[in-house]
Amino acid sequence: MKLSKTLPLILALGTIPVFAQAKDNKDQKHQGEPRVIEVVATDFEFKPSKIEVAPGEKVQIKLVNQGEKPHNIEFELPSGEIELEEALAPKETGTLTFEAPKKAGKYVLYCPVGMHKDHGMIGHLVVAQGEKE
Ligand SMILES: [Cu+2]
């Protein structure tokens, strides 16, 4: 009775390190942690304004507001538009995690606050086939 209860537990615990190791060996590009890309927002510019990623790559945009106005970043992707839930106040940092489109192309990014887009806060997410593989 006692053995039949503890044995499955021992077996389950024994398998955990194996799974963890298998995960680490996989291609980091499509599995696990996203690649962090830092983008600085100023009044009124994104640096860099061109972000290059691989198709389907999991990325985390770390937006740092070094301006004196609130800023946000919005990506126009085939799956829809995504942005930070709230605009960042000056000195604030926010992160936006998503998977890049699988289709190569140039996708618009901009700051959706006020008229910032018209003031120059516009750029591109460039999905380039092959280069990063
Ligand atoms: Cu802005």
C-alpha cells in the first residue's frame, strides 16, 4: 500500500530534471525566453526606429521613456495592433512581449500618444527571412 503511493511520486520527481535539460537544449529563438530589445523613446523619436527580427521570433520590447512627455509604442501586425496597456510617464520603462509575424515584411510601429506619430515617432519592425537562422 505504502509503496504504491510513493513510487509514482518518486518517478515523477525523477523525470523533472530530464525535462528541464531537454528544454534548455532547444532552439532559444522559438522556445522559452524572448529576446529583449531595448528601444528608447525621446521627444519625438524612437531609437532605434528600425527593429530587425526573424520570422516568428519571440521578442520583448523594452521601452524606456527618456523624454519629457508620456510615450507608448504600438505595432501594426497582421494579427492586430498591440501596444503597452498604458503610456509611460517620463523615466518609466515598460515591456511588450509578442511573436513577430511569420511573414517577412516591414510593419509600422509608432507612438499612439497625441500627435507624436506626426512629430516623427514612427518606425518599422522588419521581419527578414533567413538572415538570423
Ligand atoms: Cu510619444
